[in-house]
Amino acid sequence: MISEAYEYFGCNTSDLFVMSVNTGDTDAECIAFDQTYGIEFPCISGVEGGGTAINGTYGISAYPTYILIAPDHSIVEQDIWPVSSAQTFITLFESHGIMQAECGGTMTADFGSDVTEICQFNEVAFTDLSTGDITSWNWTFEGGDPATSTEQNPLVTYSETGTYDVELEVSDGTNSVNMLIEDYIEVFLVPPVMLQAFDDVCVDWPAFELTGGSPLGGTYEGPGVTNGWFDPSEAGTGTHTIVYTYTTAEGCFNSDEKTLYVDECVGIGEHADAGVLIYPNPARDHFMLKVGSADTYQVSVFSLTGVKVVEQEIEFSGSQAKQIDLPELENGLYFVSLKNNSRTIVQKITISGK
């Protein structure tokens, strides 16, 4: 009889919740009883489940019996007994405003997602968590692509930063309900990242710290790179790709890449016919540079850390020396590089006397 009332009032998904409470049975005995008689509502055992204490709390002294308890735990009807049919329950419960309902409960709209905070251009997987006999779904995604969807579990991409509302309306073909969550999705910036072009370096140059990536605070990766320092001899001669990656506090990242060419760089002593002469050496605020053949060279001066401090394009006549003026530099060893279409020549020069 109580099972009929349980189904009549919505199978514990509406206004009435049915359960049986025992005084002496164990959990196993409760489960066995429910399975034997096909009872679907929960059974609370007296031993492990605390049924004996519940009976004491509500003053139940005679068994079997039924009581009706309000949501505030007050007793609405005490000792409902005897019961001749399910109609006894139905009449009594409806007199207290409890209405008939279909099993499965009333229709509700609800949803979730795999993430609520994302970086630009990423995707969110939405999941329908609604209940009831639902036949259609209508989603609205502020700032999303697509902006609307009728799929039950849609995928949505967000390209612009900001916070965005999400709304779901579900229908059973007759009635509809909706759920709106404001500022449900927050989209963070994917940072614009730039890496400046690298100058060619020589394979016998010492390791130097890589620079030119922005915003500052990113990381460099590539052949010959260790903790942001590039070692030409470790990378070897040839063209190498250097990648600069920057990550924001929110975990959004972007990268840029440039190539860095490592030249074998023939030294003056190794290439006697080059006819190159640098003087004075050591130098202070300038030095003279003479090339034995008429040609145009890109003349650069680099520090030991690979920083270019001078760059000029000079046309040599073959006999006249050219003066190379130097900025104010720290004393120490520097490299002078002469490069044309066919070769690169590198010589060391010492700056002193500053």
C-alpha cells in the first residue's frame, strides 16, 4: 500500500519522500527485505543506520505504524494506523497539500562544464544536468561561438577576453524551464609575444645570454640553449630555430620564433689573403680597418656576450683604411666581424684606457 502511495506522489522526486525505519534490523536485512518485496524507497536499519534513535526521537512506540513529518522535522500526523488501502495515504496526504506527481519529478534546468576559466581561443565542453522528461534544449552563450545551440551537450569557443553569461532552457514539449548563470565563463588574454631577429654569430664565440623576447620574463628554447644562454659551439654551425615563450599568471601562453645562424667565421690568421688589418689594438675610442681588396662589408663589433655595439656598412677601395668610431665601452675583449656575400671574417680587439 505504501509502495502505491510512493509511486502516486512521484517516487521520492517531488513533495513527498517515503522511507522505512527499523529498530532491530541490520543493513543487510533491510536490503534483503527490499529486494524480496520489490520496495524501491530507502530502508534505514536500526543497528547501523540509526533507525532505533529515529524512532526514539519521534516517540514511536508501537509497530507497524506510519508518521508524516514536515520539512522542519515537526510531526504532521502521528501513528497513521490502521491502513486499509493506498487511498488512505492518498486522501490524508492530499489534505496536507501534497499533490500527485509523476515519477521522475518535476522538470528542472541545470548544467555544468569542464572548465569555467579559459584562455582566449579555447573550447568549453558544456554538460546538461537537467532533470525530467526533456525533449529539447536551447542554450545561449554570451560571447561564445556558437552563440546559441540546440545540442544537449555543446562545445563552445571563446575568442574575446571578459566574463560571460550562460543560459539553458529545457522543454518537455509542453512546459519549459530555464537556468541563467551570470558571469559563468571568464576568458583570459593570450599574450602577444614577439622575438627580435638575431645577428649571425661565430661558432667559436663564448656562450651569451639571449635577449629580444617580449614581454620580458619568458623562456628561450632551442639547440645550444640552456637557461636562456646560447652556446654557439654546442649548437654547431648552421641555422637554428630559437623559440621564445611567455606565460601569464593565469596560465595563458604564446610564443614566437626566429632563426639564429652560427657561422664558421674564418679568422684573419687563418685566411692570409684576406688582407685585413686592424690597428691600433688595443684601441680606445676608435680603430682603423683596412681590407686588401675592393669590396663592401658589413662591419660589426660585438661584446663577449653577443651584444652588438657597432654596425656599419663600409665600402673599401683596397688600399685606404677606414676609421671605426666606438661608443663608450667597458674595457675588455670584443669581436670585429666583417661580412660580405661570400664570407665572414672575425678578429678580436681589446678596448682599454677608458
